[in-house]
Amino acid sequence: MDKTKGMMLGLLAMLSLTVSAREVTLPSVNNRIEITVSDEGGLATYSVSYDGVQVMEPSRLGFEADFGDFTQGLTMGQQKMTMMDSRTNLKRKVIKHSAYGKAVARYSVPFKNAKGQEMTVVFYVTGNDIAYRYEIARPGENPKCGVIRREVSSFRFPENTTTFLCPQIGPMTGWERTKPSYEEDYEADAPMAKKSRFSQGYTFPCLFRVPVNDTDNAWVLVSETGVDGSYVGSHLSDYNPETGYTIAFPQAGENNGIGSAEAGIPLPYSTPWRTITLGASLKPIVETTIPYDVVSPKYESSQKYKPGRYTWSWLVWQDNSINYDDQVQFIDLASKMGYEYCLVDNWWDQRIGRDRIEELSKYAQSKGVSLMMWYNSNGYENDAPQTPRDCMSTAIARDKEMAWLQKIGVKGIKVDFFGGDKQCTMQLYEDILFDANRYGLQVIFHGCTIPRGWEMMYPNYVASEAVLASENVYFSEGHARSEAFELCMHPFIRNAVGTMDWGGTIMNKYLSRDNKSRHRRYTTDIFEMASAITNQTSIQCIAIQPNNLTENELPQFEVDWLKAVPTTWDETRFIDGYPGRYVVLARRHGDNWYVVGLNALKEPLKLTLDLTKFWSAGSQLKYYVDDAKTGQPTLTTLKTDKKGKAKVVIQPDGGIILQD
């Protein structure tokens, strides 16, 4: 008997023992996860245990649609189970891991409502991940379409669970009424009972720490994937002691009130996936690939898209740098550093002009650099004034604009200021991506929602901002002071579920063009360099400035390292850390491992790292570290001991890098 058949028979035996009229237990292949599904009281619920500890209490399943109520009066039918040996090749995007295999149990659990209408809850279960969705049958000859008004899908955690969450904000708020844009502050280890800052719940992804005993914790990361133009983007409600956190649809006022906050669907239909990643440590959280495991490419790539690095004048030099001569400086800088791209930001159509942009693109190509161009997504979504506007909001405008971009050799676009998570906005994201692929353009989104499996679904998708990003380090000294905290959060939460355009490895000492005025950067150079590896995106902004080279501000070893930093990864491994405090990660590019650490604590962090998975005992490694006395960046060597371990010290707001 082969291994897969043996595992299947074992799972079937467990299922047959646990089936009753109102309850069924669905185990993972390795038996670490057990999902208990019930129809007690006419309610569809599920609970989750991990390593024998209940980490999610009975939580609701179901939805209300215009054609039927699947929230109550439900009866569970006979479940079905299939085994899958999932071997996913991610070479197209190289997202965390280029290829991997895992055993998957897939369960289909049908429910009928009081009218005899059927929904099936499909669970995809691996050793550390759960994804579930609703498969909705057509109730009869008609209706052939419907509207999902709300979901009751929920997540109830045990008492004393603490949270790592980012609040959702109200619609048409913030600067020029551009929010919500997933750009609020995370809070670490908050109690569940604490209300969200704006009383609108929380944006995905959401991390929870479930105390198991005085010393041990279980970790749970909740998000969603597979959302496209056929559904809405969701978030979590505020906590309710009775129901926990419930899936919340967009707010009616998003998109300037235009478009429905509900989801219009064809029938039959399969909803996007709700995802739950579990671990006795943070390792499964950081390394999860569940956002990509359950989705597939939606169209073929028009060409092989090139990852890389880009320079960006706007982050430090701001709007005044959007002129021809300054952009030439950043193109020259990209060329000197061997970078593939230079991003030209807002107002370029007015301050440089389209004719001179054509000249600029030719100049860039002569230097081995390709331009990426900024666009305002508007439309009607908000009041953001920056131009070019109204070039991405309709198919006719996009076709004209993208044909021109292709003609002049532009290779990517950054589209900013989206209006929320309504279905019409999800359609706009998808339409921009599809049209851009026809013209060989890669796409970055800013002022936007999180990606939901998009790296796999759309071959020319690069990353989304959807985070309080590097521009806030420029805007506010307070955010500059909290940069280390922010970047020690994202590997565990925001970056765990999708690529993130943080927007810059900042090398200026001060946040100003003269590098002498305004507030200073509070992180060290080594911290910034290491963040280029902890922050995951296939096209990474290295916000080096021309003065960093011309004034010999950076040691040559830093310049050399920044020239060579990769942006795609064949493996990602979590080593140590705690959200908001510190993080140590290992990533492999080809045959080369990089072990990097960031420290947001106020005191030096002393760690003994087990490096046996990356290098043999006695290996001599390059060690980029902040000098304990002077705080200056240094390049030295570090030798692993006979057990393959090494002692390191990461300074406050500092970093380390270890490599061959």
C-alpha cells in the first residue's frame, strides 16, 4: 500500500468514528489540526484544535443571500474527503519558496437550509493551514444570479487571547478623503475586548496569540485569499464576546458611496477562501504559503517579467524632484548601482511633460534602466489631486495610455489612491492588471487594499503598499522613531500573506535632500539594509540618494552590498522573533543564504543562532553589524562553532546580516 493511500484510509477511519447526526471531526494528515464541524441548533459552526489544544472555539459558518438564508435552520449532510499531494511550483514569482510539496486533506461538508437549498463548506487542510470557502449551488432553474448580503463567518478565540491588529478606518476620511487605505498603526498584544480605534473593526491580516499555559502560546493568523472582481474584499468586525470576530463587508460610504457594499454573484459560485494559519511557534505564520496554495493563475503572462530594484526620488526629494534633470540623476544612480528600474512619481505629466518623458525613457534605456510611471487611479473614488488622473479608471483610457507606455519602453506602473474594498474596486484592480499584462507592464498598487493571492493569480502583479509605509518616516518624526517597531511587525502579519511595497531602504541620515535638516532616521544603516530582505517584494525600492555616493557618505562595503541585494527567494525560514520586538529570518536566493535580523527593543539583543540548516559547522561568514561602542556600521567575520551555532548582538534600532 502506498503512503498516500495509507494516509487516506487512516483519515477515513477517523471520520467514520467521529460522525454523528450533528458533528464531524476533520483531521489534518499529520493530525496536528482537528476541525470539528457541527449543525447544533440549526447553526453551522466549526472549532479548531491544534496539538490537542482548542485555539478556536465554535465559530459560525454561513451567509445570507437574496435567494436564501444560510445562517440558520441548517442541517449537515454527509461529508466527503479527498487526499491531495500538493506540489506547487512558484518559479513564476518565487514567493517565499520557489517550490515545495505538502500533503493536503480536502473536505466537502454540505448543509441544507429550511428550504432545502444547499451550500457546501470546503475545507483545505495542511499541517499548519486551513482554508475554507462556500460552494453555492443554483437553487433550481432560477435564480442564475444572486447577491450575498452578509457573511456570518466568524473566528472565536479563547479568553485571554491577545491581538496584533490594524484598525479599519471610516470611508472618505484622511488626506483628500483617500481612506480607507490599510495605512493605520498596528497595536501589539492588545486584549480582545479593546475596541478598534475607529469602531470599524480590523483590516486583514490579523494575528492572535492564544496562551496555552504560563510559558507556551499558540499563534493564529487569519486572512483571506482568492478575492477577484467577482466578490468584495472583507475585513474583521470588532470583537463580540458572543460571536468573536465576524467577516465584515465594505462600508457603504467607500468609493464616494458609489457601488454596492454587497457581493453580486453568478450561480453556481464559489466564494473566496478564508485562511487560518496555526503554529505552536511563529515559524508556520512567517513561512505560510496558504494565500497561494488554493488559487491559480487567471491568465497567461504576456512575457517573462523581470524582478529587480528601483530608485525613487520622491521619497526624500518629494514633489520638487519631479523634473527632467532630477530624474536623470536617479536614472544615473540606478545605472551605477546596477538597478533595473527608476520610478517617476506624481505630477510628471505636468512638470516634465509627455514629450520629455519619451526622451527620459530613451535616456534611461541607454543606461540599462527602465522607467516605471506613477498614476492616480481616479475616477470618482476620492479627492487626491495628483496627476496623471483618469488614465486608469476606464478600459478606453487604459488602452490608450498603456499602448503609449509600451511604445516608449516603460516597464511598469504604480497606481495610487483606490477607494476601498467594494466589488467595483476589486474589478478595477483586476482590469488594470489584465490590461497592463497585454502591454508588458508590471503593476504596483499604493493607497490600496492588501493582495489576496494576487502574486499567483496575476502574473504581472508585483506588490501593494497597504501598510503605513516609508513615506511616513519622511512625513513624521514620530513615525521615524517607530520604524523599527513597524518593520519588526510585518514579517509576522502583513508580509506573511502577501508582497508589500514598503517603499524604500532609506540610506540618508536625515530625511531631507541636503541630508542635514529636518528629522533624522533613527534606524542604523545595517537595519535598513537587512530590511531589504525582511520586506518581501519582487521589485524592491532601494531609496539610496545621489549624495550617498557623491559625498562618500556610505562605506564602500555598504554600496557593494546594496548593489547585489536580491529580491526573489527560493526558500524562507523563520529563526527567531516576536512581533514588534525583533525578527531573525533566513532567505535563500539560488545557492546563497542570507540570515538577517532587526531589533526594535531599547536594549541590545543577544542571541545564539542555530545556523546548521544554512551553513556547515566552522563556516566563516561575512558579518554586517552595528559597532556596540560607536554605532557605526561594520563588516567583519563570524565563525560558526563546532555545533553550527553563532552568537550575535543586534543593537537597538539596529540589524545584522550574515552571508557567505
